[in-house]
Amino acid sequence: MSTTVRCIGAGNIVKAILSGVEKSGVYRTDEMAIFDISSVVREEFKERGYTAFESIGELVKGAPIVLVAVTPQVISSIIQEVKEALSSETVLLSVVAGMSTEWYRERLGDKCKVVRCMPTLTAQAGMGAFAVSRAPAVSDGDFEEVNRFLSSCGIVEEIPESLMCEVVPINGSAPAYFYHMARVAVEEAVHMGFDEKTALRLFAQTMKGSAEMLLNSGMNAETLENKLRLPGGTTLAALDKMDEFGFDTCLKEGIKACVDRCRELGQL
């Protein structure tokens, strides 16, 4: 098989990434492949033009890049099968929460090529945010193709391995915070008399525009926030009430809990 990127597991995050990559046109579907324990899922991907392997060993053998996308509870049970088929040239791109590059090196050898990645579900919209770290054996040439794959549906930031759990609440889990906020805001808007779809469009577009300004206005978050903190104004009234109920503390504690859970998963 001449497929470039092959995926072990085809759950939500893989579906999101591959959908984003597919839309970008950087890779054709016949350049990508999957293995999933579900025959229904395999057939679905086949119908879209992907190659679907019948076993992990078949998928891994001779693969340029293998995207490992199983749960931390599953990875230990399949790592031997991966090892038996793994080529010294294959790059493993792992999105398994909590599993360090050192974990892979201990089981596959110091020379194994592993890139650890924290992805986001927003890759599906071509707006992924991928934080990555790589094992010493991964050369710039190896990393170039991994970067090409991921950057086709988002941005890629290389960070130290030591921060891979700390980054989870910053990108990987963060979309859920925004969705939660949107759900609460829209529910309150409906309670006040708005049509749900109208309220969602207004709120979501405002979130999208706010993110764009953070990225491209040249102003930091504090400066942008202060532009809206007018004395006696409606925004200040909202922010003061959020402060009263401990919004900042809730967010910080949530971030800490997310990091702690990532570390716990790495010990499974």
C-alpha cells in the first residue's frame, strides 16, 4: 500500500482530523488509511476512498506515518502488535492522552520515532490547534511530513515534552469550555425570548470574531477586555457579577483538574 498516513482507531478525533485534511486537498483519501475494530467504521471509510486495513499489524507494516488514536486504557494492549510490525523508518504520531514519548521509547526502543500530539476537534473545520513534541530520533525530515499533515487542517506549535499535559486544557479540552459557555448563553437567550438559532448565530459569530482579534489585532487579551470595561456599562456589570461568583477561580481550577487527569492517564 502506498498510503502515507495510517490511523489506528477511527473515533471522533480521527474523523475530525481526516475530515479537515480531506477538505484541504493536501492529501487525497487514497493517501490515507485506517484500522478500527468496528467493521462498520471500516466500510464507511472505504466508501469515502480510504484504505481500511483488517489488522493493526497490516496497517503498521511499511507505513511512513502511523497516527495512534486509541484510549490510554487500550494502548498497552496493542503496543506489542505495533512493535512486531514497526519499521525503523515509521513515525508514530500519538494522540493518546497522557502517554509520553518516553513511554513509547521504553516499549519500542530508544530509536523509535515518536511525535506526541495534543489535537483539537476543531480540525474538522480546518481550524485545528496541534501542540506537538518529538522524541530525539525524529529528524527534521521526519517531522516535516508530520507537520505537513497536521498543518493542512490547522496550526502546529512544537513545545517541550514536559508541557504536554499542561497544554491539554489550553487546546485539546478548550473547545468544550466554549461549547459549554455557548450552550448556557443561548439557553438564557431563549429564556429571554430569542429564537435559539438566532441567538446561536450571534453568539458563535462573536466568539469567532473575538478569536480573530486575539490572533491578529496586535492587542493582548487584557487590552481587548479593557476596551469593553466602560465604567457604569453593561459589560462591566456582567464581568463584576462573574467575579463575584468566582469565574476566574472556576476556570483556573478546571485547568488544574484537566492537567492532573492527563498525568493520571499516563500512569494507566
